[in-house]
Amino acid sequence: MVPRPAARPRLAVTLGDPRGIGPEVVDKALAAPSPLAADVTLLGRTEHGAGLSAEQAGRVAGQAIEEATRLALAGTVDAIVTGPVHKQALHAAGYRYPGVTEFLAHLAGDVPVAMMLTTGKLRVVLVTTHLALRDVPGQLTTERIVQAGRITADALGRWWGMAAPRLAVCALNPHAGEGGLFGDEDERVLRPAALALGAAGPLPADTVFVKALRGDFDAVLAPYHDVGMTAVKVAGFGHGVNVTLGLPFIRTAPDHGTAFDIAGTGTADAGSMRAALELAVRLAGRR
């Protein structure tokens, strides 16, 4: 008997803010010479994108995300890939969330989620996301770190097929606090979380990402936005992917923004969008 061919993963792809580079990078990524082994539904296409107001553009982008989520929850698609959005435009249209990650968590039933950025061997999960730096220490609790770590371990098991994921906790302070000389949060807050998770750390930011790139860890839990984002973008600028962990479906996105300054010039690099599409296909296939 001839085996039946495996079904191609089905993706819902939103184009993001129509005034930005989202439509361009999606079109370029899908037209790349190497074929994408998936069936793709595009959402959020509109004419005259550059002439839209912020509210109109935010509405187009927000409604596309809502439709993609509806398709994913219904099982009509296996994964969604979202193009770059403009947070102020989403807010103007009534979508008042810190980012798409939080928006998707709400649409999925207010489930706990975590934001992962990945490129090559490096996977970084942000424990806190869009906060002013001065607010991070107050929001960084042992419980929050443990929750992010458990979401990460579960996703690495279910989507990446890792039986025993190796996690590390990135320190908050220089030299992991240097025994309390530079702050006590690492010993008081982060170390108990690492112990609860069976993770390494807290390890200083200037070494933990190097070790992860070397293959010592499967994912690093970063205490705040920029320390994690910077590590990923330095390691693989133009090829990083944003993955929302904890959702009942797979969601990936490029790791860049709308780039209004080059929108319409035809010069946008589609590498990150292509990587987001390819990762969505791989994860959907494993699931």
C-alpha cells in the first residue's frame, strides 16, 4: 500500500499595518525561490494603505488578527503568522493592549502566555515585556518567572519535541548582583525561581546568552524586554522570530516593526518574515 502524503500545514497570515512594510515582506517571503510547504490564507489586504489614518490602519490590522485567531481556534488553520503592527494605531482603533502577544492571549480566553524570540540555537523568553525599565523590579516576581518557565518548558516539549528542556535564568543586575553589592533581586527573587524550575542561574547577561548560543541551554528566561531582544537581534539580525507560547495554537511573527520610513520603497528585507513562516510550518508539522 502506498502511504498517504502528509497534509500540508495551513497558515493564516496577517499583513500587519497596511501603511508599513508588512504587505511587502509577506509578498516577498512567499515569492522566495525555496517553496513554502504550506497552504496560506492572507488576511488584512487593503488598497491605498498609505492613505489610511492611524485608526483605519489599526482597525484593518486588528480585525485581521481577530479573524486569524478565529480560524486557529476553529481548527481551520494549524498556525498563524502575524505581520508587524503599530501599537498606537491599534490603540486608536480600540485595541488597547500592550502588544499583539497580550491581544492574542485575550482572544484565546485570557490564557497565560510568554513571548519567545528565537534565532538559530538561541531561544529567549521575556518574563516582562512592554514596561518602563523603572517598573521592572516591582513586576519581576518569583511566581511570574516560574510561570514563564513552566509555559516555556511545556511549549518546548509539545512544539519542539524536547523531553527535558534545559532552562537558564538571566540575572537582572550586573554580575548577578555580586553578592548583594549591586542589588538583592537576583538572590531574593530570581534564584528561588530558578530552583523551582530546575533551571541554571541566575547567570549574568554577559555570559548566559553566549552559553545558550554554544548549546548549553535550550531557552533563557530574560527578566526584561531589551536584554532579551538585544541578545536575539545581535545573534541573528534579520532572521529572528517572535513566538507566543501558551496559546492553544501556534503563532509566529517577524522580530521587526512596521518601518514606516522605508514602506513603499521596495527595499524591505523579508528574511525575518520568511523565518517566521518556515518556523510556523515546522512547528505545525511537529504538532
